[in-house]
Amino acid sequence: MSHDHDHDHDDHHHEQDPLALRVEALEQLLVERGLVDPQRVDALIQHYEEDLGPLNGATVVAKAWTDPAYRARLLADGTAAIAELGFGGAQGEMMVVVENTDDVHNVVVCTLCSCYPWPVLGLPPSWYKSPEYRARAVSEPREVLREFGTELDESVDVRVWDSSAEIRYLVLPAQPAGTEHLGMEELAALVTRDSMIGVRQPLSSEPEKAGSAA
Amino acid sequence: MQDTPGQEPDRRTSTSFPPHDLGGRPGFGPVPVDDDAIFTNRAEARVFGLTQMAQSASGFNTDGFRHGIEREDPDRYLALGYWGRWLSNAERMLTEGGVLPAAAVDAALAGEPVRGTVERSTECRPATARGARRTAPADAVFTLGERVRVHTTMGLEPRFEHCRIPGYVRGRIGTVEAIHDSWILPDDHAHGRGDGTQGSWVYNVSFPAAELFAAGGDHTLRIDLFEPYLTSESAA
């Protein structure tokens, strides 16, 4: 997920954007009242953009793929097993990990707002927050998955997890065939954010596919 | 209230559900699968950071924050977009939290001075380090494998409250698959109630899609529901 590090210098591009004008006006009101320090806002944004992200979740998945005992702990108590790797905090206080197999495919959505496991995946992508995904993931998940290019056999049982309380879900994708020889780091590179939400499969190990859904 | 499909009004096509309750609503097109970024411009990132600070300065817990977004003008809910709803909620929380007068940002944008004070008008309380997780006063009422019925009208009347029942399972029967832990009922927490030691058990309940949606489906829904949202299948 790239973003523009030169944002401090391109504010003039947003002069006509009502959201930009409005948030700037609000920030000014709060700064004038001593309630907000702009540098703390910068730091908060930077934390969520750079310290959290799907690499955390990918590390968890790669560990589960290579360590059967860890995988068992992860499925039994997701919060504790994820904390073993140093991940936890807001919007990850109780984690449940659901496993994709040959027979079961899991997909995660939040129809009422946009709940998402921040400590392992960072902040959600725009499509996850879209009304289209929130409305249709529960009623026609196979069609939604097809829009992501994911075709499932009719025999596969699709489970849709609607994050309606404080539990946050992470999908443990099935390990791609032929990747058993790879190390943790190489495996983690195959584990895309979308595969941990359940809308795509992880990347196969062919290099030309790398990065297509990260 | 009848549970038989077809005998009650289909809430998915009705205007009587809250605007945020989108699950299963018809009429939406393809998912914008290529809209991949967390922020599409720097203004959205600013909204994210500033709204978190506004929530803190206004003294709203997470349930109160979510309820604020749910109270968006239904005609504007979708049009504002995700970050537009956050910014609108930041302004709402700041006014209800007694920090900024109503329409302060409109005044500022019009070049008018923003003066005066405002009384705190929300009952919501600041978030605590513990969040909403609390010990339940009693054992879980329902057991694994038990068939449970979801409340039909809770949180909808007399006005939309902060109720975490997705509309598409209201009145439906599901099976208890897991008993998670206990949290303050969001319906209470958003209004500053239940901050003692009272938690409500949260269950994961499964529902076959074929029983929920007019178009059916061969998939299964897995939804986390608080104990007060449920009754035993056999209860009247």
C-alpha cells in the first residue's frame, strides 16, 4: 500500500475537496482551543499507516503453515497465539482465527459498520467499507468472491462471518501447493491481505503473480 | 410476530431499518474491488487521525462512537461515504460532548467567528482502558448446539438505538456454535449505562442463508449476538 510521503507539500491540490476543507477547518478550531497538537495527529496517522498492516497477519499465517503446534494454538485461542508474535491491541482484543480447507471457505465482513482486525491487518481497504461489500457479502458471497476473481467449487461450504460484536476474525488461508520448501519470510510474501479477509486465495509461488493483490 | 418467510414484511426492502444496517439490502452493484487503499487522499487520513482525537476530547466510548455514525441523517449516510461519515461524527461528538457549538465548522468555513460554549448533552462516557469487556453476573443461559431465536424489534423502537442485531437475522432461528465471553451490552454502553461489572454473554450463532434471504443461497452466516438479543427457540 503505497502513499504519498510528500503530502505536506501538496495541500493546494485539495482546495476544492469539501472533505479536505472541512477537516482542515475542524483541525484549526481544535488547535486554537489547545485540544489537538497537529504533530500528534501526524504521529497517529503514521502509526496506522506504517506500523500496522497485513504483514503482521501474514507473519501469523506463515508461522501457522510451518509450525503445526502453533497452528493448533492459533485455532484454539487466536488472541493468545497472535500475542506470542507480539501483535495485539485496539480492535484485536479478542481474535478468532478461522481455517480454510478443501471443504470450507471463510469470508469476513462487517455489515453494521466496518469492524476489522487492526493489529494484524492494519486499517481496512476502501472496498471492505463499501456499501456494496457490506450489503452483498452476506447474501451472495459466491458472486462477490467471483468479482475478486475467486471461483469456488460448488461443493465448498462458504461461511460468512459478520463481525457484529467485539470479536475480530482472521482467515487462515490454505497453504498453496508446492510451497512446502519455502521459509517463513518467503511464505509470508504469498499471504495477501485479501486472503486473510477471505476474498482471494493466497498467491502461488510463481513470481509473476507476486504483488497482484497485496 | 410470524417467523415464516413471506408472512412478515421483508425488512430488506423496507425503509424502516436504520441506514447503517446494510447486510442483505438489495440494489447494490459490483464491489469496487480495485479501490484498494486505506486512504485515497491525505484529507481522509487527516479525518482518521482527527476523529480519534475528537472522540477522546468529547468523551465517547467505542459504542457511542459507532452509535454516532448510525445517527447520521439517513438521506446523507451513503452519500457522505465512509470518511465523510467519520468527519460528520467527529463534529457531532464534539458538540454533544460540550466541546464545540453546533455548526461550528460551517461557521468557520463561512469566515464567521466561532464563539460561545455548549453544555455536554450526551450520556455516553469516555472509553476506559478495559473497553467494554466485563464479567457476566451469571453463567451463560444458552448452551452449545441450542436453537435460539433472534429478537425482532429490539433496538428499533421507539427510535433506532445502538443495537448490534443485523436486520437480516431479526426474528430468525439459529444454532449456538460458540460462547465467547462477556461485554457490556452495546445498547447500554452507547448511552453511558452498564459501566459497572455487568457483562452480557456473546454467542456465535449460525444461520443457513436459505432461511434468511429471498434469493436463498447454500452458504452459512456466522454472527456474534449478545444474550439479551436471543430467546430459546421454544419461547413464545
